[in-house]
Amino acid sequence: MIALDDIRRILDAHAKLRVPAASVEPNDDLYASGMTSHASVNVMLALEDAFDVEFPDDLLTKTTFCTISAIGAALDTLVTVDA
């Protein structure tokens, strides 16, 4: 299982949120917290580098990156598949 704190560190570095990622609840909308679609691409690339995965086309949706929980769930499936 992917640690949400690892995702939060990447969000702090790449998502350009209006608040620290530590203050964002796992199911809060990241786009409502200031993440743009451009920033979400940077987040995706940073996640791929950090976890040594590649998001398949079917996961390249706004829903995949809308919350910390959604990102964690997607990463859990990718890490499980790649393991």
C-alpha cells in the first residue's frame, strides 16, 4: 500500500496547491485546492518517477488525480501489477 505522505510530498512539490498537502484530507478535491490540469500532468510524471510505474491510458483521467485517495488507489493497482 502506498503511503499517503509520499503522495503529499509529491503534491507539495508539483501540484501548486493553495495550501500545504498535509492539510488536505484524503478525499478532498485537489482541483478545488488549486491544482490545474497542467500541474496534474507534472504530478503524474513525478509519481511515475517516484514509484517506478507508468500510468496506462485508462487511468489518465481527472478522476484518477482528483484526490489523494484516488491517486493512492491507482498507484496501489500499478505497483501490484508491476510487482
